[in-house]
Amino acid sequence: MKTDNLNKYLLSAIAFLLVSIGFVLFLYRQISINIKVTDQIEAQWASEIETQEKIKELELSVSQILEERTSFESHFVRNSDIVTFLDTIEQLATNVSAKAIISTVDTAQDPPSLLVGIRASGSFEALYKFMMLIENAPYELEIESFDLRKEGSVSDSDTFKPEWSVTLRVNVLSFSK
């Protein structure tokens, strides 16, 4: 009887050992499957993070390009911006204490160009500064002709006050339709 009980305990222990080993193997297999799934999810997550970083870099590049494009486009005069351009030219004269009047505006079709006639008056220094401002304007301009003349006027105290006038013909090379 003792051997029967001992055999029962031994069989029970072996059965428990086999069930435990089976359970451990089952858990090990589930853990391996979970590790594979986790690795796949981490790879997808890393890919998504990389995609998000690329999107942020692209958005940053686009914003920089837009700023550069705006700066670049400010150097061109479009058909719709002619009035603003002419006001800018007149404002340049005002900035240096000269008086400027736009006398003619002509547009050519082929190649597209804008020809502007400008008459300005003031002191020699003011007119010189005005012409320098026109030459250094943020537009591609070509001064086709200019005529600088000294004119005189008598002031209230009968003294001669020299007055200068200039007539410019400017071709706006950075004109686009």
C-alpha cells in the first residue's frame, strides 16, 4: 500500500511537472509572439515618428521658401503693381527732399517691359541722391536717358537761388505681366 501511495504521488508529481512544463512552454510561446508583435509595433511607431519629423522639416522648408519667394517677388513689378511701383518712385524723391512727377508710363509686349518717364526738381544734392536711390532700388532698372539742367529762380530777397531739374527715362527690366 505504501508503494501504491508512493506511485500515486510520483505519478501526480510527474503529471504536475508535465502540466507545469507545458504551461511554461505555452507562456514562453505567448511571450515570444508578444515580443514579435511589440517589435512590429515599435517599428511602425519609429516609422511614424520619422514620417512626422519629415513632415515638420518639409513644412519648415515650405515656410522658408515662401519667405524667400515673397522677398524675391518684391523685386519684380507686375502689371497689377504698377501704381504701387510709381508711388514708390515718387516717395524716393520725397525722402531726399526732391519733387518728382511721373510724366509717362509705357508698357511693351515683347519682351514685357515698363518704360517710365520721370521729371524731378530740387537741389543738385537731392537730385543726385534721388538718382542713386533709383539705381539702387530693389528692382532691375535701366536708366535709358537722363537730362540734368540747372535752372534759376529769384527769391524774395532778389538773390539767385539755383534750382535743378532732371528728366529720366527708366526701363523696368524686372516687369512681368
